[in-house]
Amino acid sequence: MARSTTSGPGEQTTKAPSAITVPTAVEPADGERLESQREALLATALVALAAGVVLFGLAFPQLLAPAVGIAVLAAIIALDWLLPTGELRQASKGSWTF
């Protein structure tokens, strides 16, 4: 962060942060681009997860079934967190109350 200093004769030095503008609204074009980036990230992550399970299955054939189960669970969680509806998060809030 850039800071400017001012001083005069016999005065203490004061530091004032520089002003930084932050956009407050997202334009529709940016929202569409963000959505396509989210979908691309999700597709890439799912392909990487599948490749990881295949490689893990080749290295450890006895553990392929648990690896597939964990991968399916991870894919469900990733879909819930990255997709805008978040239906599983909303359902789980009500079921975790004691």
C-alpha cells in the first residue's frame, strides 16, 4: 500500500493512505464471464479428480473402490459449493441443528 508523508517545520510527520477505488457493482457482462469461468473451473476440477482416481487405482488396485467413493463425494460437494443454487447447503443447515 502506498503512503504519502507530509512534514512541515516543527510538525510531526503524518501518514495518509492513498485512496483506492473499489467497484461496488458487477456489470452483467462481468457476471456472465464469472459464470463461465466458474463452469470451466468446475469442469477442469472434475476431469482432474477423475484422472487422479484412475492413477490411484492403477497404483493401488485394492483401494480403488474407496477412492471412487471419496471422489464421488468430493464431486457432489464441489458441485454444491460452486453451483449458484446451493441446495445441499440449505438442506444441511436444517438437519445439523440439535
